Amino acid sequence: MAAKDELGKTGERLAVDFLRAAGMEVLSRNWRCGAGEIDIVARDGRVLVVVEVKTRSGRSHGTALESVTQEKVLRLRSLAGRWLAAQGEWFDSIRVDVIALERFAGDFSIRHERGLV
């Protein structure tokens, strides 16, 4: 596996652990449909949380958080609707979060941004 792919898998695993430790229930990982992919789908009480995970090993191309564009957030909202239709579950609201992980000298820093609009 390429180093970039391994870094991404590690980031997603750390993000899942982080969300569970925060009391969220992970419902799905790497959910795909014809319109795209959701890295993590979680439940935070009665809120459906769609999580984009971005992992970087440096800042030569900007921070992990900066790589999530408004277009990406809008696409994730649309994908959340498709996920809901496929599952038939009901939630009070939908939230788009980003977990940005950056690795420096072997250690990861984690930043959780809730409710991107």
C-alpha cells in the first residue's frame, strides 16, 4: 500500500476512535454511492453527523482543514440525504464535521470542527 493511502487509513482509524471517545456512535465508514463517498457517518444523540477526515503529514499544500472546500461541504450534505434515503432512519438534524489530522515528527494532532456550513 502506498504511504499516502496508509496515512489516510491511519487517520480514519484515529478519527473513529476520537468520535467514539466523544460519545458518538459510528454508523458507517467509507459509505459510497454513485455521487461520492462519506468517510464516516455517526450519530450524536438525535443528530446525523457526516464526517470528512483529512490527514496530512506536512503543510506544504496547506493545513488539513484548509483542504475542505465549501463545494465539498455541500456535496457531503447531499450525500447525507442519499445515506438517509438508503437507511430509512430519522434524525432531528444533519451536521457536517471535519476531523483534520496532521502528523509532525510521528505524532498526530487532531482538530475537530463541528457544523461546517
